[in-house]
Amino acid sequence: MSEFSLWDIVYNLLLAARWTVLLSLTAFVLGGIVGLLLLMVRTAGNPWAMRLVRGYVELFQGTPLLMQLFIVFFGLPLIGIDVSPWIAAMLGLTLFTSAFLTEIWRGCVESIGLGQWEASASLGMNFRQQMRYIILPQALRIAVPPTVGFSVQVVKGTAVASIIGFVELTKAGTMITNATYAPFTVYGCVAVMYFLICFPLSLYARHLEGKLRHVAR
Amino acid sequence: MAYEFDFGAIVPHWQLLLDGVVLTTELTVIGAVVGVSLGTLAAWARASRAPVISQIVGIYVELIRNTPFLVQLFFIFFGLPALGVKLSEFQAAVLAMIVNLGAYSTEIIRAGILAIPKGQIEAAQSLAMNRVQIFRYVIIRPALKKIWPALSSQIVIVMLGSSVCSQIAAEELTFAANYIQAVNFRAFEVYFVATALYLVMSVLLRWGLKIFGNFLFERRSHV
């Protein structure tokens, strides 16, 4: 067994933390795009499409992220698509993120007064124009703080991807523990690194919330 | 390549799944009751004007809310024995859930406490109620009532999060699913069924909490 100094542990964890960051960013950006599309479908007014999106949100909010990853990981190969842990984690987290973001953003869009819709409709705007020029610019301002807040959940969610074998921070922690037999130190360091990623995001979200409340008054 | 789905392969193992559901429920109930109690006390400490305790609670809340549940679980199960604290799989899972929900519910309940109008508390003081009485009758009940929906959602999230407890071999629903797919190689079918069971459990839990909330707050508020 090779000797691991504390620095070796931290260095190797830092290398793995890059994957945590990359997976979080990918899932967040892709999830945001899918979430925005779902939001459009849901607000466009077709009752069947609305119900479908609501079911989608219910499904992802009512089941464990781990199960979602398992189903992607074990389900896709059945229809002939071989997925690596990276693809499965990215896909699973993207779907998970999109469901939550679409729900958060729906609340923001609904908080825009009905008068805005009516006024823009009376100006002869179609749905796309209403969204683009009237509703989204206003909803965006309210949407930023909870969206930043949710990004913390995405970063923490990536830890679950370790279970399907994707080597990120948590998985690296387990591997290093198996080599060093120092779980207290290693998992302590892992926790500190997650904290260093997540806490600034939490603080920023809180700061934005405070600012918004200030403006609202 | 056509895959033949065979959900029948799970039927012989239904007892395992049921045991898993029972254990997940146990974890959730204990975690929710103790976790929310812890959160209530911590929220009280945080709202009180004792600076040291308030700061300690603040650090606890931020530490837990900004690290993944899985890492907390590993730290408790694998890390604590180094300090001489040895826990069984079930104890570690319950402890992790309590600590986790405790932190989230602290923040949620604190928000409810802060929303109580100052005049209510002053009125109670003028009625010569002591601190415990004020907290019990004037602060915590209306505060809990106000934040009950948010708290319910958090309890559901913790229930769903308990699926990662399978990783320390706590024999809950996901563990049962892992075991079954290792025996019959029907991974997709097993996880599909387990997911459906989780969905049903989360719907039932949400519904149960709503009824419980009505029972707690609506009826007695007329007394």
C-alpha cells in the first residue's frame, strides 16, 4: 500500500472535483434549455400538453434521483443504446434539473399579472412575441434567485452519480478511502470541497433574494 | 435487438420489495419526527438572542445544506467509527436523515417564526405568559401552520433521498431492488417497479402530511 499524505488526498480529490463541476454545469445548462422548452409548452395553453408537462414534473419530483439514474443507465441499453456512466449521469441529471427548473419558472411566469398578457395581446402580439418581449423579461428578474438557489441542488445531486460508477468527487472519495483506510479525513475533505462549491452559490442566491425584496418594496 | 420485458420475474421477490418499503417508511417516520423536533429546537435557539448558540446552529445549518446527503451518510457510517462511534447501517441511515432534515427544517421553521408579528408576542408577555408558554402557544403553532406545506415537501424530499442509504447496505427499498436485480438480472424491470413504488409512497406521504396538518392546525385553531 502506498503512503498517502494529506496533500495527496486533497490533490486527487481536486482532480475529481473538476468532474463534479463539469457534470453540474452540463446538467444545469442542458436542464435549463429543456426546462425552458417545457415552460413554453406548459404556458402555451394546450390542455393536453399542459397535463403532460405536469405529469413529467410530478414524475421527477416524486421519485428518487438515484432511481432516475438507474432507469437511464439500465434502460437505454435495452433499446440498443449503450451508455457510459458519464452519458447516463448527464442525461439523468438533465431530466431531473429540467423538471425542477420548469416548475420554478412556471411560478415566476404566473406571478406576472394577467393584465400584461391581455395588454400585449391587445397590441396584436402572438404567443412567441408576448413571451419574448413582455413576459420573460419580467419573469427573468424574479426567476434568478431561486434558479441560483436550485443550482446548489444540482451540484449535490451529482454526488448520486457516483453510485452508477461515474468518477466524480464522491466516488473518488470512496476510492481513496479504500486505498488509505482514512474515511474520516477523506470524507471530511470531500464534504469541505462540496461546501466550497455550494456555499458561495447559496450566499449569492440569498444576496439576490435580498436585492429583489428591496426592489419590490 | 429486441428485449423481452419480463415483469413476472419480480413476482417471486415481492416480499423483499415489501420489506424494503417498510424499512423506507420506518426511516422516513423516525427521521421526520426527530428531525423536525430537532429543527424546531434549533430554530428556537437561532431566533433567540443567545449569540453563541445561534451561531453554532447557523454553522450546522449551512454545513448540512451545502453538502450532499450521500457524503453526510458516508461520513457518519465510515468516518465516525474512527472517533469510536460505531453505528449499524440502520442507525447510521436514521442519524443521517435526522441531521439532514434537522438542518432544512431549522431554516423553514425559522422563516415561520420570523413571520409571527411582534405584537402577538408582546400581547402574550402582557398576559404574563412565560417564555416556554409563549413559544408553545403563540409562536410555534402558527409558525408551523404557516410553513407546513414547505416542511411537507422537505419531508418528501428526504424520503426520496433515503434511496441512497442502500449504499451503506441499509436494507430499504433501493437495496431490495439492487438485490433482486443481482439475482434475476432484470435490472430495468426491477428499478421500474421500485420507482413506481417510490412515486406511490411520495403521493401517499404528501397526502398523509396534508391530512395530518389539517388535524394539527385547523381543528384546534377554533379552540
